[in-house]
Amino acid sequence: MDEKEIASLLEELMAYARIPRNIRERIEDSIKFLETDRPKEEKISHITSVLDDAANDPNVSSSARTQIWSVISILEQEANNIV
């Protein structure tokens, strides 16, 4: 999975109607972080951390939390494939 595919996953998550605005902003920042020259492992780690914080936000609905966990799971699988 390349950075474009990861960005696509994050964009789909941002489009989900039950994601609060503050979480959308953090996800958007994560998409911008993908464009940096940092190693892929670091990018995935950063995004996973942002999404984990988002999943624990009390303002996030259970359905949005499920969507976030789904993306985290995909990113963790990708991280395992890198190593």
C-alpha cells in the first residue's frame, strides 16, 4: 500500500458523516504528513497514533469509532508488512 492509498483511506474516513470536525482536521493534517520525506514506518505510526486518539475521543460516535478502528487495523497490517 502506498501513500496515495493511505491518503484515500483517510479521505474516506473524513467523508464519513459522523466524524467530528476536530477529528477531520487532525486527519487532514495526517494526509499532509504523508507528503513529507519521513520514512513510511514513521508516517504510519504517526497516523495510527492520531486515529487512536480520535477513537478515544468522547465526542466520536460508536459507528465512527468502528470506522476509525477499521482504518487503524489496515494501517497496522501495512506496518507489519514493512518490517
